[in-house]
Amino acid sequence: MRRTLIKNCMFLSFAFLWGVILNIGISPTRTRAADAIVVDRIVAIVNDDLITLYDLNKTLQPYEENIKALGYSAEKERETLYKLRTDLLNRLIETKLTEQVVKRNNIEVSKTEIENALERIKESRSLTDEDLRAGLAQQGLTLEEYRNNVKNQLLRNKLVNREIKSKIVITEKEIETYYNAHREKYVRAKKYHIWNIFIRLPEFADESTRGLAREKMESVISRLNQGQTFESLATRESDSPMEPNGADLGLFQLDELSPQLQKTVSKMKAGDYSSVLETSVGYQIVYIQEIVESDLRSLEKVKSEIHEILYNEAADNKFRAWLDDIRKRAHIKIIK
């Protein structure tokens, strides 16, 4: 049956191209090979299914445009596209194999399931119907084609749940072993609760303006030294940009701060305030209201998180092994 199907498809493809040549009035014997354009052909046979050049090019199109926009040399672009075409063809072959298993096992999804999945996608990305259609058009897809892609993904998910995920068991011992091997992931880093008082200078401030701003900031230091609280000075209202203003900046890890602030803050204790610091936009004084020390999250608190990590890893590995096995037993021919 497979041979008959393939012969028929090849005959139809040849007959179609021959008809096109005759219709435009060009004799095939006078057409140069360099002028011939391959409209479509078979690029792979997967059991009784075919993958065409059109299928491959349709999948490649959005990636190809992105690669061409990267400005690679002609040779680098060719190499990248060749590797990508190979990878995408393998992906199409694997998709055909899973679709065939889905069909053999009579796995189905309802229209309601498809529509619900589309609604979840739109909701998660805050998209309207018009936004979705516009985004798909940029990728060369219609809404119906995308709906069919969603349907196929749901079918594959059901297949994976049936063949793989339902058979995965993650033990307490595995969770504990992972936790002990990755304890650094579950250590909450030390955080600093930072306030600041600042004066932002105009972009082209002269020396006189800078000197005046510096004096005002030094007067803030004097008041702090006299016992006024940082919070009271920081929350004073000021309508002038050349008067000190303050803010509660919140909690930060050291590596989230600029190099200048990292060096300053790392030496400070809770309740300390800095000297006047010059920045690229003016002057500031920082204050450490509180330091939240690092601590290790307990196994109980991260157990469900670790379970999900191990479950997904196991599912990926088992699916890959399952797919490799299906592929070994399939009749696959790639036509170059």
C-alpha cells in the first residue's frame, strides 16, 4: 500500500508540473535547468504519510526571516539555515509519528477543549482576537491553521499523559536527594531595606549649582548627626527639584545594586546612613533601615517545587526515549 501511495503521489506531482509547463507554452526540452523552480516535492516519507517541501518551508518561514535579519555573512547564513532545516524536518517527522499513534489509539479532543485552550492563550498574553490574528499573520498563519496546531498539541498532550506521565512516580527519597544536592538554590540571599535622600541635578548643571546642591545635602547629614530620623527627613514634602527629596526604595540584594552602592551598602549595618554620594544624576545619601539575613528554605516548603522539577525532567526523558523507540520501528525515508 505504501509503495502504491508513493508512486501515485510522485506521478501526480510530475503530471501537475508537466501541465504547468504546457499551459505556459514552454517546451520542457528547451527549459534550462537553472531556470527551473521546484514548486513542491516530497522531502520525507513517514510510514504511510508524506512530508512535502511546502510543509517544511511553511515551518521554516518565521525562523528564516529572523536569521536573515541577523546580518550573517552569506556562508554563515547558509550553514545556519541548513542546520535549522534539518532540525525542523526531524521535528516534522516526530510530529507525524505522534499523530499516527494518536490516530491508532483513537485519541480525540473536542471543539470546546480547543476553544478553551485558545482562550487561555489569549488571557495569559492579554491578547484580543484582533491581536492574535495580527500576530499570526506576521508568522504567515491564519487563525484556522493556528487552531489546528492547538488541536494537534492537545492531542499530543493527551498521548503523553497516557503513555508517559501517568506512569511516572517521584519518591520522597528522590525529592530529598535533589534538595540536598541543590541546597544553594533554596538559600534566600541577604537583603537590605534601603531608603535614600537625593537631589537630582539638571543635565548641564554648572559648578555653582553643583556646589549649592552639595551644601544642602551636607546640611541633611548635619541634621542626621543631631539625631533627626532619616525617615522624617526623607518624607518631608518639597516642591523644588533643588531641595532634598526622599524615598523608601525597598528590599534589594547586593547584586541588584550599582557597583558604587554595592561597595557602600556592604559595609553598613541596620540604622547606618552613608556620607553624601555623587551619582551620574546628582547627589544622594542612603540609609539601611533593616537587613534581612539569608536563610535556608526548609524541605517542606520547597517539596512541591522540587516534585514538579523532577516530574518534568522524568517526563522529558521518558518522552524522548519513547519517541526514539517509535522512530526506530517506523519506516522513514528522507529524500534530499
